[in-house]
Amino acid sequence: MLKEVIDGVTHVGIIFPKGMDQDHDGEGNELYGIAVKCRMCGAQSVIHVRVKDYEKWMEGTHVQDAFPYIDSGYRELLISGTCPKCWDDMFGGFEDASH
């Protein structure tokens, strides 16, 4: 299993998704599953992305531009290492505050 730290976020593995035609989606795109461990709670999530998009991200493309098809909470996990639940626990109430 690969263990790599990228911009302070530990990517604990790159794996291929189960239940798909090997490592491709239905449109013929090669896929990576990026296993990322939350730095707050330790929960591990696997985020499936297209290889070509992963390579763009590693070359400096912003995560929202590289992976527009991924939920914003999981893009944040890739950026900060904080899972959606922990992010909401820390900051969820601030988004609704009017001032």
C-alpha cells in the first residue's frame, strides 16, 4: 500500500474501485481510488477519480477544477485532510450565521 503525504494530507493508498470494469468507468476513463485518512477522527475514505484528472491535480490544477464531479466535502478532504463530518462539526454553524 502506498503511503504518501501531499500538501500535508496523508494519502494512505491508491487503489482501484470494486464493482467496475477493472479500473475504468463506463466511459472508458481509467480510475484511481485515493484512500485518505481524516486527520481529526481517523476515518478513512476512498475517493474515486479519473487518472487524467488526478495527474492534473498533481501538476497544480485546483481541486475544484480537477474534480468538479466530486462532492465539495470530499474535495475538502483532499485539500485539508478533514472529512465532511468533522468539517461540519467544526464550522457548520458559521455558514448559517448572517453576521
